Amino acid sequence: MILKLKSSWLKSLAAQDLLNVSREVLIEALCAKGVVFTTKEMAGLAKCNQETIRRLIKSRHLKKIEGIRHNRVSAEKFFDWLLGRSKQSL
């Protein structure tokens, strides 16, 4: 219920209003939407180069979406890695 309310609230915001929304709410909304990031997008968000992201996917620190040839990672798994959240703490 709360998640549905948050998503409807976020849809009504203008681009400039998103600057005032907390980072946690935006991350939750992206994860709930099922957003998938490319290597280039993840490198930009993590402030590293694309080869670093490719190595993390190859070493299975970042688990890519199954069935897709290209490196794509779900927002939930990417933000868990980026923010240092492990499965035990969730």
C-alpha cells in the first residue's frame, strides 16, 4: 500500500521536484519499477570505468540478468552492491 502510494506520488512530480526527493525514496522507486542498468549507466553511478563493472559482473560480485547476452543488472542488485548491503542485513 505504501509503495503504491509512493509510486503514484513520484509519477506526479516534475523533473525539478525530483531534486528535493530523498535519495532513499528514489532508490526504492527504481527498485520497485524493476529498472535495469547497462554497464555505462552503472559506471556513471558508481563513478568508475566500464571495465571495472565488467570485471565485477565476470567475478559475480554483480549478478547480471539471466537470459540476456549483454551485461544488464537490476537496480535492486546494483544498489545493494553500491551501498554495501548484503543479503544477511536485508
